[in-house]
Amino acid sequence: MSTSANPFHLPLSISQVFELVKQLPAEHKKKLIKALQKEDKENGEIPEEHKAIVRKRIKNSKASELLDWDKSNKQITFNSIPKVATILLNTLRVLINQYLRALAVSPKR
């Protein structure tokens, strides 16, 4: 068994781990999610090139287009996911159009 695919030497595939997690009670799933998020925050380093991209996007954005993260995060619920997906798709369309304009190519409709 390759250590890169499974560094813990467990005889389980990732899909088997997912199946095990699905069987956990809701409260245990919440604890697992919180623990994973905490670990990501503690161990996750964002590469400088990614930070530079975000800083450039913020610099080039209009204040009227920015959303307050704390306010937006509180509004996101499982019931709001379709609305959030629509917003994300619309944002993606805007970004693609900006990218195409930057390349001096007009988008096809």
C-alpha cells in the first residue's frame, strides 16, 4: 500500500472512510467537521501566489460589489444553497466576461 495514498496505513479507501462517516450520528459528524476545520486553520498555509491573486482582485474590485463575510456567512444555510449557487454562477459569468474582455475576445451568447 502506498503511503502517499493512505499515510495512516489503514486498510480503507477514502470512499470507505466516507461511508463510515455517513453512519455517524449527526452530533459526531458536527464534531468531526469542527475538528477538521480547526486543523485546516492551524495547519493550512495559503501560498503567497494565491494571496497575491486575492489581493489583486480586491484592489481591482468595486466596494459596491463586495460583501461582508460575517454577514454573508450567517445568511448561508442548507436552504439557501440554491440561492448561493446562483450567486456564485452569476459571479463566475462576470469573472469570465472580464477575463475575456482582458484578452480582447468577445464572449459568445
